[in-house]
Amino acid sequence: MWKKLFSLQEVDTRIEINLKEKDELNEKILLEDGKKAKESLLSEIKKAITNYQLQINKIENKIQEFQNKKTDIQKKNLWRNC
């Protein structure tokens, strides 16, 4: 009878250990999933920043073109008025 009780106690202890390990694994999985989600979001943000920087560069180039044209027109008008 004592042997059976001892065996049940051992089984119960193993179950508790396995449940604890399962909880630890689940926590690690959740942390890893959270890490992957953050990395994915960070990657998307970096892509968006790059796209915005490209748009800014295009706009700045257009502004420079307009300023150059303005300068050319002003020069032509000065020569006509002289």
C-alpha cells in the first residue's frame, strides 16, 4: 500500500514538473511571438521612413528645378529691361 502511495506521489510530482515546464515554454513562445511582431512592425516603420525620405528628396529636387527656372526667367527679364 505504501508503495502505491509513493508511486502516486512520484506521478503527481512529475505532473507538476511537466505543467511548470509547459507554462515556461508557453511563456517563451509568447515572448518570441511578441519579439517577432515588434521586429515586423519595426521593419514596416523603416520602410515607411525610407519611402518618405524618397518623397522628400523628389520634392526638394522639384523645388530646386523651380528655383532654377525662376532664376533663369529673372535673368532674361533683366536683360530685356536693359
